[in-house]
Amino acid sequence: MLEPVGGCKSCGRRIYCRDGFFDGVKQDGEIYCFSCVESMDEKDVKE
């Protein structure tokens, strides 16, 4: 079952709860999709 829980703070992509599991990342009280979190991590590594 898919339940929408909100949108990614960075790109706005809809984030769901899939069968009871959150399909995203909660960071500093905000939610992000996995793609945006990976992009943020890559920027941290390059700097």
C-alpha cells in the first residue's frame, strides 16, 4: 500500500510510505527523496 506523506523539500517530488516503510530521508525536521540526499552527499564529498 502506498500512502503519500509529503514532498521533498529540495525538488518537490512526492514521498510515500510503502507498506509501512518511509520511502525517503528525514533530516533536520524536513523530508527529502533519495535522489536529492545522494546529490547532497556528493557535494559534501567534493568540497
